[in-house]
Amino acid sequence: MGITREQLLELARQITGQADYDAAVGETIKGYIAKKLAEYERAIRRYERKYGMSFTQFTAKLQDKQFVQRLEAEQGIVKEYERAIRRYERKYGMSFTQFTAKLQDKQFVQRLEAEQGIVKLEDDYFEWEGLISEVEYLRRKMQELTPLSPPAAST
């Protein structure tokens, strides 16, 4: 059986320290709203950092066809590389950093060589490493496309 309305109201009153049920519920709702606002503001700041501009500036930049084409091309390439990196992480059950560290373990290497052959293992290593390097490079290039001045207040 679920919690009753009365139990819920009493819990809100106890948690908030409010004697009045309406005040307790109001304070609980205000707390929830404040939490959601902070969550949304963090998401907005992530986008402002990602694009180096406010939403208003970003909206204006979307009118520039070259800007849009450049972003679409670069983000498409990055996503393609990130998918390939995730395939390797699933294949080996670890991140590239962990994989590189495990290559110091001779038993691990011998097991992989027996399973795949040395050439395939080396191919995977170098392709995986190249993908990570390319993603890092492209992300740096995307940041270079953004203005160097701090973003204006968001709208």
C-alpha cells in the first residue's frame, strides 16, 4: 500500500520544520523549483561554454550558413570518432587509458595476441589512439571557432 496524503503532508512538515502543512508543502515545492532552476542554469552554462556565446548570440550565428555548415561537419566527425572509441571500449571492456596500462601486463597481452593475433591487436591500439587524438584535435579546433571574449549574459 502506498503512502497516504496525510503521511505525505506530515513528512513535508517534519522535513521542513514548518508547523503548518500548507507552508511545509510550499517550502518543499520551492526547494524543488530551486533545484530544477539550478539544473537548467547549469545546462545553459554548458552550452554557453561549448559554443563560447549566449543563446541570443548563437541564434544570430545560426543565420550564418558557413558557421552552421562548419559546426555540422565538425560535430559529425567528432560523433563518428566517439562512436568508434565506444566500440573499442566495449570490445575491450575498458577505456583507452586503462587499455594502455594493461598492455604492461604480459599475460594480458599474450591472451589478446592468442585471441586476435599480434597484428590485429596493434591495429586496434593505433586506430583507437588515433581516434582519441583526432577527437581531442577537433574539439580544440571547435573551441578556436568560438569568440575569445567571455560570453554575454544568457537570455
